[in-house]
Amino acid sequence: MINQIKKIMGNALALELLGSFTEPDALLIEQLFEEKLNEGYEHVNILIKVKNMSVIKDMKLKGFFEGELWGIKHFGKIGRCAVVSNSNFMKSIVNIENKMLHLFNSALEERYFDENQLEEALDFIENNNKKN
């Protein structure tokens, strides 16, 4: 399930993954993302808070594939990405992704934040509002 943590003006989305991730969750993210692009922003910044890693094992296959296909299609439109969690594994993945994915999308900047750094993560995604 996806919850919007905070409604943000500008080009940023702040979302939290709770429980399982399903196809309707992937479609909701796509809708919110498209709304930001339709407002004229070149890139959309996104914060994803993962409460615990059980969301990975509870992810529904169709939701996973829908999310992956959407991500590939919109990869060039993602700006800053903040991942908020309490997982050293997730921290390692984000650090590797940031280095690799930046080679294919120069606007992409991905950072990991511990759960107690939520405000810092929100600042990171909110302070980059460039329109076309």
C-alpha cells in the first residue's frame, strides 16, 4: 500500500510503502507522477519511505512488473530521489544505484536517509523545482 506522507507544492512527491506493493499502488504512483509532469516540471523528485524490508517480500508480482515498466519508461524524468529507511542493505543499494544510474540520467541524484532524517530528506526533494 502507498501513502502520501505530505502533499508538496512543486515537483516533488513524498510516499511511504506499507505492507504489500500491488498493481493499484504502481498505478497511483504513475498518476501522481504524471500530474507533476503535466504542471510543466522537467523532472519529478520523489521520496520513498520504506518502513521495513518486509514490503519487498510482500510485493505482488504484477505490481512489481507494473512499477518496473513505469520506471523504465519515465527514467529520464526522475530528478532527486530520497530513500528513507532503517536498512543497511537499502543504504548500500541506494549508494550503488546513485553511481550507476547517474551515468544514464544526469539529473538523477539518489540519496539514502535514516528514518530519523525524514525532514532532511524532504528538504532534499523540495529544493529543486525547475519547470520546462
